[in-house]
Amino acid sequence: MTPYLQMALNNAWANATLYGAVTGLTKDEFTAPRTGFFPSLAATLNHIYEVDLYYLDALEAGGLGRSVYEREPVLSARDLGQAQAGADMRFAKFCGLLTPALLEETRDTERPNETVKETVGALVLHLIQHQIHHRGQAHTMLVEAGIAPPQLDDFYLEYARAPSAKAYFS
């Protein structure tokens, strides 16, 4: 298993674990104003999802570009969690097919005023970092919502590996 696939599976596991903590929230609690870069758990998690859609489209050379942002936010934690899980598995499948040559290929990324070529390797790493960055913010918002935030970093090591993470290594 390549490190890229491991990181993609870690993202899938961390997202599933995080959504496991938020799915009990009511719509009002999920969309309630919270301190963070985005003003609620719903806005933060929708941002992760739609940016994943953007970069997945770029990685797969789908041609949708910025049109992926033309969507209504999902306001149900359960529904958004299911959509995120689908995107996570799509990303893991892509990472499972990576080769050194594919990592060096370039993809067009449509930006507000131009199209920029990026390597597949840079896009994969950025997508992973983007998720980690915003999951950390959502993690903090859980405390504000009165929920004990789940441990999200016990994935790779045998020592203290979360039981739910073990399934990703079988």
C-alpha cells in the first residue's frame, strides 16, 4: 500500500470518525454559529466536501472546474457524511492507482482569473492537507457544541490504533 493510498484512507477514516460525532446533532445545532474560519460545522464540512469535489474533478480531468461550487449546501450531517464518504472512497481509489509517472503529470485547475497547471502529486498532497486543516477547525467546534471531540490521529501506528481504523489495513 503506497503512502498516498494510506493518507487517502486516513482521511476517509478521520472523516467517518468526525461524522460519527456530529450525526447526532439536530439541523439547528449543525448549522448554529460557531467560532472558526467558516461560521458553523455545516459550513466547514460543506467546504471540505466541495473542495474535495473540485480537486477530485481536476485529478480525474473531469472538466467541471469551478462549476462544482454551484451547489446548495447540505444541511443534514447524516446526508453530508454520506456524500463525503463517497468522495473519500473516490479519492482513495484514485490514490490506489497512482504511479510515479502519474504523480508527475499535470492537471488544469481553474482559478478565478486563470487556469493553472499543477502536478498530480501536488494536488493529492494539497487535498489531504486541506482536509486536515479544516477537520481541525471542525474538531474545535465540537467542543463548542458540547460534544467530546473524537481522537483523529490514531490511524497509522500499531500502538493505540483505533479499532475502527484497523479495517483499513486488512
